[in-house]
Amino acid sequence: MIHRYKLNGFNIVIDTCSGSVHAVDEAAYDIIALYGSERKENIAAKVFEKYKDSGVSLNDINECIDDIETLKNEGKLFAEDTFAPLADTFKQKSGNVVKALCLHVAHTCNLNCSYCFASQGKYHGDRALMSFEVGKRALDFLIENSGTRRNLEVDFFGGEPLMNWDVVKRLVEYARSVEQKHGKNFRFTLTTNGVLIDDDVIDFANREMSNVVLSLDGRKEVHDALRVDYAGNGSWEKIVPKFQKLVKARGGKNYYMRGTFTHANPDFLKDIETMLDLGFTELSMEPVVCDPKDSYALTEEDKPVVMEQYEKLAEKMLERRKAGKPFTFYHYMIDLTGGPCIYKRISGCGSGTEYMAVTPWGDLYPCHQFVGDEDFKLGDIWNGVTNKEKQEEFRSCNVYKRPECADCWAKLYCSGGCAANAYHATGSVKGIYEYGCDLFKKRMECAIMLKVAESLEEDAE
């Protein structure tokens, strides 16, 4: 399976099953479209007729066809899909190894964001803070169920985790005290709205957190329209200076600004530009996922605007890189040479198996987006996973279980997409969220174009 597209002056051909990416000229682009459906002589005649006035000879075209055939024989074009038989075996082989937990240290928040999937941090339940004892048991559960895996991931999440900051610090200190004994290495992430950031948070986070995720929606008027406190006041002016201080103290590394764009700002590039003007260079803007009836839900009319924004964003990244002012966009971070491995490409994020969320009471859920839905409760940190049937549903959830993905060129980049988004859109974790699929494919086209441009620039040096 191949995917051809033109973007920013490049003719790009992606071979889905090999992962090969080819930047080609116009004639080769057309030849690849015809290859396999017509005889070589007919392809040559058609393409020659189209390009003969452009200085392309019949010999050039025949050589190009031969090159394409060589690439096919080498498995770099029109590669066969040999991965389907592996899809059901990968997660079975991994057993019940858990490598990451999302600790909901606070089911409460000091903001009242309209689009919050977590019901303003309460997850449709009671407000609560995780005790140190529950958090400690969660870390022990992770160690006990991590097998021989050395690197373990823990996200401090909410609600707003800084509302339970002392427990966060104690849990990090506990983990550090036992990791050598068990041959483990903990990597912590903190996600915060920034309201409670102070010098202590900055010092501790920059010392202990491998990554810090900071919530900012870009332009002040956009951010303050939805990210408000319980009095209805916007939070932009309160948090931006704190974010700037934290990032500066962190040396500008291992953080990212996470924004959400909605129907109010499908022109989200302006929000990216605001973040850049504020001095932030590690950026993410996520499309809102919510009930289509919500006033801020993205619409079909928004989609072409968003698609154009992704393209313009990629162009801006190229411009800034050439000017010596590069920045990172989370969704454009791909490695075309070293990963992810085929296991990850087929199996996805590992929610419900390798990755779970822990509530303040110690209940286990497949991920943070399922917390509060009793149908998805897997068990708890004392007794482990007891809802084996639900876990098996997630274990069998892979890109080859989704018929809609069969002919999709991007299936081994998205791994079938987000199970939570699929469930909320279709009622099944094995469904697909079509709107999100369309946006993902556009992001991948832009990300791959950036890699092509980077590669060609390096070759020219």
C-alpha cells in the first residue's frame, strides 16, 4: 500500500508496510500511480506524452520504471502487509507487565475549564486527594508488576496535582528510595495548569520530573474564554509568568506547552505564534474531543481551516529552522529511521495492559479518559486486575481489529488511534473516531514533509 501527496513543493510517496518515504520528481510521481495497474510499455507511453515537452526522454522514463521495480524487489515500495498475523500475539507475549501508571493524585481542580473531559477534575464523582499510603501502594504495585522492565513511567495527574503537592513530593522521594533495591528507574511527569506554581514547585520539578506538561491555550482571549476559575475569571495573566519562570529555570528542556483548540479557535496557528512570542518552543495544540452538541465542539466546517493550519504550521517550522529559531510541535515529532518498533505500531499505547490510571482510592482504569466509568474499572492496586474480561478487550485492541483501518495508509503510524476517543465517538474501543482520523492523517503528512525537507537540506550541505 502506498500513499502519494504533494505538499510545500514536494512530491512524497509513503510505502505503508515498509515505512519507506520517497521524495520524487513529477514523472516518477505519476509512474508510481500507474505502476502495477498497467503494462510497463503503456506507463512509459502515457508519462512520456505528458512530459516530453519538459525535457524528459523515453529512456529517462524507462530507467525510472526500472528503479521503481528495484525498490519493489527490495521491499521499499508496494511492500506486502505481513504484520496482520502478529497483531494478536504481541500483547499476549508481553504478559501482564505494567510499565506506566497515571496517578490521579487530585480529583479536584482550582480551575473550571468548560471543555474538561474530567468534569472539572472530579471525573463525575466526588472530589478527593490521593493519600500518601495509596500512592505508595500504587508505586509498589507498579514495581511488582513490571517484570524485568527497568524504566518505569509515572504521571502525576488530576484534576490539578499541585493541589496535593506534598504527597507528590513524598511519593517521588519514596520511589527514589526503593528504585535501586528493585533495579528500577522511575521517570516522572507532572501535568499542571500552573496556578499554584511557586519556587518550591519549580525547584523540585526541575530536579525530579523528566517532563513537565503546562496547560496554555495560546492567545489570552482564547485561553481566558474557557480556562477560568470558579468566579469566571481567566487564568492567562496569572499562569504565563509562572510558566516562563519554570521553563527558564529548566533550561528550556523537557517540557511542553499543551493547548487545546476548539470551534472558537480553529485558526490555532495564531495561538502557536503567541506561545512562541512568549518564549516557549516545545509546543502542542490538541483538537478538543467532546460531545458534538457542545458549543465549542469542532465542526465539519472547521475541518478545512484546521487542515490549512497544520500545513501553515509546518511551513512556519521550516522558516524558523532556516532562520536559526527552531521549535518543536509534539504531533510532528516522528522518527523515520529508529522507531517506533513494529510492536508499538500495531498495538498502540498499551492502555489497560501496560499502562493504567489510578484513582485517589486506588482503583485501576485503562487510562485517565476512562476514569469514572464503572464499566471500565479493572480492579485496584491491592488485588490487581480482577476484571479480566475488560482487560482482554483492551489486550485484543489493535489496528488490525478495526476494519475501517484495513486500507488506511496511516494505520502503522496511529496504531488504530486512541481507544478512549473511539469509545466516546462510537461506543466501542475498537471503533474509530473519524474526525480525529482525518486530522491525524494531515498531521502525519506535514510531519513527514518536514522530515523530507530536513533530509534534503542535509544532503545539500
